[in-house]
Amino acid sequence: MTNNELRELRKNVISVMKSFELEGFVYTEEEKRVFDKIASGEISTAQAREIFKRMP
């Protein structure tokens, strides 16, 4: 992934998170860590989805 792609990905992840927060959703610290990994390109959204499915 290029620097521009990573920057755009990070921007999109932050935008989505803020949108949900405006609706009243409160993220757990664990959820924030997963989103951080998505934003850094460390994991894919498919991998994150599997992680979220296993969360209580």
C-alpha cells in the first residue's frame, strides 16, 4: 500500500468512526485498537470483521 493509500484509508476510518459517534455509539478500547490496525494497513476489513464477530 502506498503512503497516499494509507493516508486515504486512515482518513476514511476516522470519518466512519466519527459518524457513528455522532449517532451516539461509544467504542470500546478493543474496538478502537482494531480500527487503528485497519487504518494503519496492518489488517484488512475482512480480518477486522472476523475479529468483531468474536467480540462479546
